[in-house]
Amino acid sequence: MSQVVTQGTFRDGTAAAGRAPSERSIAAAAGVLGAIALGVYFTAPAFLGWPYTGASSATVTSYADAHAMLFFLGAWLQVTGTLLCAVLFLSLVHLSGAATTLAGMLTALATAVLVATVVIEAAFLVAVPVAASAGDAATASSMFALSNGVFLRVFPLAPASATLIGLGLVLRGSNLLGSRMATCALGLGVAFEAAGIAAIVLPGALVAVAILSAVQAVWVVAASLRLGISSWSAVRPDGKS
């Protein structure tokens, strides 16, 4: 009986030994590193003279031509950070024992959509300096507009909101991170959806999207730390469950 128990993961998120605590540690580390990468990506432009949304073609082309590496590094940070966060999200579903539930499948689907959206946005970002170096100012300007203003309007409508709502439902059905973390995820998901709808008609709502993105990063770090701490208590010092 003990051999069977040590290989399983309970519905409340506890694990007896071996693989589950290790998975918790890996997922927690991925979440923290992902949040850091995304934090650097979103805050660095404020200190690098990054062109504002709606800047002229000449401004965008000149900046991209002189700072091509910043665009490539930004794309890498965004995609890598999102992938690391996806590891955390999917691990939370697995550790909660919800992989085959509707909420779990919704979270997995939404996470895939989130990653795909970010990869597309990163492709637009990389295209900016490529077009600039070729002297194609129109394409550089168009790609820059797509990777900035357009992405902020698409991101909250489904990728962010569905992922967080799914996670909230998953966590409500388990004791993995506690009810407060589940409630926060649900609240963030609903807020993202509302902000995304508002941003369609109110440009000022993009500020709300940016603020919610920062709050989401805090939630990811908090969830990662809580999961990481639980990995130390999942197994007793003597190795027994």
C-alpha cells in the first residue's frame, strides 16, 4: 500500500514522496524565473528610450536600426518568460488532480492560446529591426504597432482571462495553494476580461491592462513561492509520508 501511495498525488495537492515534491520545486522555480523575465521585458522600455505607441515611421525605423539587439532580447524574454509561467500553470493543474476536469482542460487550452499569442507578438517584434535594416519603414512601423498597441488589446480578452479563471476554478477544487489564491486568480481573470472589453472603446483602459499584468506577475510569484514552500513539507525529514 505504501508503494502505491508514494507514487500518487492526492486531490488536496499533497504528495507522499518522490516525483511530486520534485515537480513542485521545478514548477515553483519556473514560475519565479518566468515572472522575473516578463518583469524585465515590460519595465526595460521605460529606461531605454523605447518609441511610444503611435510613433512615426522614421522614429521607429531609426531606433530599431540602432537597437536591433534590444528587440531580439525582448522577444526572447517574453517567449521564455511565458513558457516558464506555462510550466507553473500546467503543473498546478496536474498537482491538483484536475487534468481531466473541465476546468483543468480549459486551463490547458487557455495556456496554449496564451503561449501562441505571445509567440506571434514576439515574431512581430523581431520583424521590426529586420524590416528597418532592409530600409522598409512601412513594414517596420506596422510590425511595431502590432506588437505594442494591438497585443495589449488581444492579450486580456482570452489568453490572460481564460487562463486565470481556469486556474482559479482548478485551485478552488483543491487545497494546493489555499482558497485565497484561487479567489485572487478568479478575480484577476474577470478583471482582465472587463479591461479587455473596455480597451476596445476606451484607449485609457490599456492602463488598467498594464496594472493587471503587474498584479498577475505578483500572483505568479506568490503562487510559486507557496508551491515551493509546500514541496519542503510534502515529505517528512525521515522520508516517510
